[in-house]
Amino acid sequence: MKKLLYTLLLPVIMLTACNEPENDKGKLDPNAMILLRGVETNTRAQVAGLTPLEVVEQAVAMRWKSHWFDNDFYEKPYIIARGFDERQRDFDIPALKMWGTDIIMININYPDGVLYRDFLYGFDIYFTNIKNDTIGYIPQHILETARPLIEKAWEERNYTEVYRLFDEAFVFHSISN
């Protein structure tokens, strides 16, 4: 009787073990994008300024300062710039996009990826138009809030969380005229 009971329970135990949910932490994606979402504000300055959609339409570059450059730390901050092409604009959200490799570099030298600090530790982040006028910015507290969350997810190799943060953590505001 015991043998029969074990014979009947063994498949149940095996099926339970096989159906145990996996902890899906995702995988590195060299084609990932970072969304920089525009937010509407209800201030008087916003009424006189550009909408987030207008910033997305007009932005040609993003500039910021960072003590990190090419993942090395420097006493004197560098001024870093990125341009935007049409693939890096989402008019529906509205949002500008950076390449995910601006934060997680994946290439032949780094097949397992390396966390780049240039943007994550940046400050004075702003967008400019074709005339080099400042038309938007990312508030400093946004990076200071996102940075430890991204670093923690990276250390845990939880790429699903890293990419979720890439989609949700960064917002920009427009500048009033």
C-alpha cells in the first residue's frame, strides 16, 4: 500500500516542482530604449511655454554635465551631448528616447553588460532646439530617485526591472518662453 501511495504521489510532487513559477529577471537587450517622457504642468509658466509635444518636435540635442565620462570619474565635470533623430521621438506619449546602451553598455568588450554612470550621475540636463535655445530639462531629483533603483536592479541582474525603470523613471519639463 505504501508503494502504491508513493507511486501515486511522486508524479504530483514532480508536476508541482515543474510548475513552480520562475523568477524571470529578463535578459540584456542591446536595442532597448530609455524613455524621457514629457509632463504637463499646470503653472502659469507652462501656459507661456512649450508643451511636451512641442519639445519632442523641436529638440535636436540633450546636454548635461557629469563627473563621469566613459565610466571614469573626473574632478572637473564634462559637458556631454546627445542628438535626437526621428527614431528617438515618440509623438504619441510624447517622449524623447535615448539608447539603452547610454546606461548599460553591451558590446564585444562587455558581453555581460556594464553599467555606465555618465548619464545616471549627470546634472544640469537640458534639451535644446535648432537655435541652441533651451526648451526643456530633466529635474535633478528625477535622476537622484531613479539612480539607486536602477543600480539595485542592475546589481541583482534583474533586467526586467532595469528596463521597466527605463520606461517609467525619467520625465522632462518644458521651459517657458
